[in-house]
Amino acid sequence: MFDSVMVAEQTWPEFKEKVAAGATVFLPLGTTEQHGPHMALNVDVVLPTGVCERVARNVGGLVAPCIPYGYKSHPRSGGGEQFPGTLSLDANTFSLVVRDVIRALGHDGVRRLVVVNGHFENSWPGAEGVDLGLRELRRDGITDMQVMRLEYWDFVRRETLDRLFPEGFPGTELEHASLLETSLMLLLRPECVDMSKVPDDGPAVFPTYDRYPLPDGFVPASGVLARAEGSSAEKGQWLMDDHVGLITAAVRKEFGI
């Protein structure tokens, strides 16, 4: 077998041995969601998995398969559910999936887990899943599992954002399918990006409230909420260096590894 940190690429004896030796496991939370006409639907799986893989190599960890379906896309942060190919779960369903995976990892002997969110709307349903998973493990007598839960995009240096957005950072929720995600995809999976199809119908201008049902014209027709022009693999590398370096430091600090 080749040297891999991916759980799905281990044999069960290899996985058992590494967990018994204390390996930290990373669980990416993603979704399958529109990311404009210029990127594939797998962005929120590719990006957190790519971050997890690099951090896991730094700390001798393993990466569980990303959960590829997430909580519903919200118009003001993901464009909304009306875009074909956006395949979502109810909040309760998503929380229970996270719960079940954490419970299974705990029963397999995992005692250090890092849950890495890659889809904005997953944040609180994912936190609920962590709470439910730990609750069930405690009921089963497993009380020593430690969990970190984080959004990878929070781990970026101010100077990097200033370098990327000299006129001001629009905010993570408006960066859906825009410069940050497009640059990271150009770094990790350039074959899933077609820069010739980058739209120019943004940036979105939203009120500070939601509307139900969604009014026509509320979201840019492309589904891109800010601007993707100027994205590059080089900029993706700036971001990845921050994400990996800062998350690695946080994991080592919290778990003492």
C-alpha cells in the first residue's frame, strides 16, 4: 500500500494500528452545491479535504472521508437551493449524520478528532452533531474523546486578506464561488475550474434580512456572490499556507502533539 493519510485508503488493520498509536483524525464537513458557471459542484468537498490532508501530514494524523452532503444552501451565503445540482440535507438529518460518524470513530478507538467545516451553512448543525456524538459516546462509557471543531477559512492572516483585497474584504459569506474559493480550487483541482466562464453579474447586494419565498433577482443569476476575477493558483497558495500553518499550530496546542 502507498503512503496515504486518507482513512478510505487504509486497510482496516492499518487504520486500527494508527488509531491505537494515537493518530488524530480529521473529519471534513462539505456539501454538493453550485459554485457558479465556472466551477464544479464539489468545491466544498475538495477544499476542506485538501486542508485536512496537509494538516494531517504535519501532525501524523488521518483524514476521514468528507461528508459530501450538507445543510441547505442559503441565498445570502450560498446562492440558495434553487440551483440545479445543489443537493442538501435538513439540519436535523445532517446533525445526525455527523453524530453517527463521530460515534463510529469513537467506538473504533479515536480519541482526538478535528471536525473541519467547508460549507458555511454547516456551522451550527455540525456543532449539534458533535454534541450529540459526544453525548452518545458518554452513554456508552467512552468519556475521553476530545474534539476540535472549526471553519478552515477562519485561519487566515489579516495581512493575507489585505493583500488579496486591497479595497477591503467583503466577508466570508459573500466570498461564495468568488476569489478565495476559486483561487484555492485553481491550486487543488484546476481541471474543475474554467476561468473563461467567470461571470460579471456580481457582487451581490443583499438586505440584512431574508425573504420567503425567494424573490426574483434576489441572488445574482450566476450564483456567484462576490467577484472571481483575478483568482489564481498563486493566491490559492497564499491562503493554503495560512490555513495549514495556523490550523496545524492550533491542533498541536490543543492536543499537545
